[in-house]
Amino acid sequence: MDERLRKLDDLNKNLKPPKELSGEFLPEESPKQFDFMFVAEMPSMDMLKDISDLGGNFNVSAPDKFLQRIMITYGVAGSYVTDIVKRGDAPRRPTKEEIRQWLPFLLKEIEIIRPKAIIVLGKRTYKASFRPFVEPLIPKEIKVDWVFHYSQQGRKTNEEVEFKFAEVIKKFQK
């Protein structure tokens, strides 16, 4: 087992499911790769109700499947996907206190993965949660950008979400 996978496994054993969720390499059947890391804001309890019997935080909804499809299409399948706040709650924005509480855990995930680039899922998440709290604490050689959150259907078309995703991935693959 890759040393990074063992360290992630050890770190994630500290979480207390079902409300505290670790990150996952997605899609699960893809070979794991460490160049890219995707970071969302926090899992919602709605999602947990849907998947509590499955033991993971993805692979259920159409938006989750859409994310995995574009990850495959643009060559980043098998990347680690995680949240800033690990504790699921009602769909909402996390508080500054929650972000600060979980920040050491996220920084440890970043330290273990050692990605070349972090892609934040959601412009608002990037501006309100990632940029002020996380970005100043990560190594400067890690590139950072954001893409529209994959659940933006209704506000953005799948084509708009995918176009931004493709643009950011291509920029970092150079």
C-alpha cells in the first residue's frame, strides 16, 4: 500500500461516522492519483440520509455522477475529493468556528496527498471559506483555483459547469 494511502487511512480513523466524513478517491474504481485534490465546503445531512447504508459520501445523486463523469473525461479520475468541514449538517454554509475546528484535519490531508493543484468546488466556497482560511496555510507551490460546484444545475448549465472545469484542469495539466 502506498504510504500516503496508509497515512490517510490512519487519519480518517479519527472520524466518527455517520456525521463525520472522510474524503474519497473518485470514481472509486479508478486508479488513485495524487496530482489533483478537490475540496468542497461541507457534507450535508440530506446527502447522508441517502447514503448512510452505502458507507461513503458520493456515488448516489445525478450531480455526483456528473462530477465523476467529468473527472474521467478530463483525466483527473482517481483524485481525492474532500471537504473543509468534515461534519455533516443541514445544508448550509459552515461557520468560521467550524472551519477553524476542522482546518488542521484538512491541512493534514493536503500534507499527505501533496497535490500539485487544489481545485475548490464552488466559487463562493473558494472566496468565503477556502481563500481566507486555508489558502494562506498551504505551501505556495500548490496551485489553487475554483470550478463551479457540480450541483449548480438550475443556476448554471452542465455545459457551463463542464467548460469551467475543463479550463481549470487544462491550465494545471500544462
